[in-house]
Amino acid sequence: MNFDRPLQATYGLPQACIVLASPLNQNIFVVRLGRKFHSIRRPAASPNVARHLATYSLMKTFLTLILFAASVIAQGQELSSVPSIDSLVFKIENDQPLTKKIWDTTRYEKEDGGDRWDSAYIHIEYFFKNGQVVKILSWNRYQDWRNDMIGYYHNGKVIAFLQGEGMKGTDNYGKLNFQIYYYQDKGINVSWITPKPTNVLSVATDTYLIWAYNLLAEKGKHNLK
């Protein structure tokens, strides 16, 4: 058989031959049964076809870069505003597959500025998604005083922290008073849930950021159930 003929000549190959076309290159392989491989070259694509293929490949690459850049920008903006943080917190609160683990303890402690001793109760709930903590709920109680905290986290960073405290028998007992929004470990907004006390000028967002990270760090020290 003459392998120097044009491609169309392969239609007349003997039955003892098999034609294999590779989509990854320009080669067509002719296998003659019982003998070694021979190959012929596919005619080169016309200039117009090659130009269209190159244009399509370039547009596809450009579109991929645009989508990637948009994704990066969206993620960068995702948690930089109050609405975006609220949206993520809403998703966390309504995410049913979250895994919850609890830690409880009781300590016998001396009251501040006094001589009396009493039991201090600490309750912490950790909520996990894909192995990462996304929410921590905690309350502490000592005598008639109670402190409540909730922290929300994204990729190990604090995005929101809620806190409240009050004495038993008062309206604030067991309630959250305010919520702090964080972006890149900076407080960007404070939203009051209960009426802001007239004697409070501002909220120490840096202090509560430490509280939020302390809750997260304590996770490894507790025997969670």
C-alpha cells in the first residue's frame, strides 16, 4: 500500500487495515494486521479554521480569567459590610447539618471584692461545619449575675460577636445587648439589640474581639461531648 497518498485514499484501504485517528494531534495511524504501525499525516487545517480555533481558545481563557477575578473580588467583599455578614450569619443559623458539641463545668469561685464563695457555671456550645468552628454560644452564671456571648466565625476569623449581661430579676437577664461586626479583625459596626444605656459612650470592640478568639482557643482544652 502506498502511504504517500492523500488522506482520502484511505477509504480504499484493504480490509486487513484499521485506521485510527487521534483527536489530540494531526496523525492518523494505519494498523496493518500482523505488521508494524504506519502513519500518514492529516492535511493541515485551512488558515480560516485555524484562526477561528485560536480565537475561541483565547476567548475561553479570557472568560476563565474574568470569572476567577470576579470570584476573588466577591470573596473579598463578602464579609466587608454589615449586610454581607448578616447574610452569612443567617446561613450559619439555618444550616441544619452543623455538628454541635457541648462543654459544661462548675467552678467554686470567690466573688469580686468580697469574701463570699459560690458556684460559677459555664456552658459552651461549639458548632462545626466541615471540621471548622462557625459558631460558639456561651453563657456564664455566678450568683444572680449572668453573661451571654455568641461568636460567629469564617475560616478561623471572627466576623460577628454578640454579648449581653444582667442581674437576675432585671429585663436584661439572659439577653444579648449588642452585636459587633468585624472585618479583618477590625470592628466595623456596633448594633444595639436592647436600648443603649445612657451612660455608655462606646463599645470596646477590640476587647470583645479578644473574648471571641479566647472562646475559639479554648476549644482545644475542653473535653467536648
